Amino acid sequence: MTEQLPKEMLQPITQLEALIRATPEAERAQLQGDLHRLCERLEREGYAIPDRLRELDAMLTDGQVESQFDNLPV
């Protein structure tokens, strides 16, 4: 069973989310690792990961994968 996030976790999550959204797309990959680790920590500790964080993590991960393929010769 997953638990709701405690209030003390909400502020760091909100801050990281705002930082990612305020960062230019080209530089967001640097923050993806922080977000992914945060999601893993929440899951490991039994908390429900908010959908918006899962979606943001997936978006950043997809962006990194796509950027790797952009440099492949055809």
C-alpha cells in the first residue's frame, strides 16, 4: 500500500519541479537525474509518486534518449 506524501516532502518536490520547468529545455537533462532519484526514493519509502512527477520524469527521460539518437549517422 502506498502512503500519501508527507508535508515536509512537498516543498522540495515543488521546488525541483519548478526549477525543471523554468530551465531551458537544452539544460533540463542535468536535472533529470535529480528528479529520477527523488521518484525512486519516494517509491522505495512506500509513498505514492504524483502523476505529474512520473510524467515529467518520463518526458525528460524520453528527451535524453532522443538526443542520443540525434547524433547517430544514418
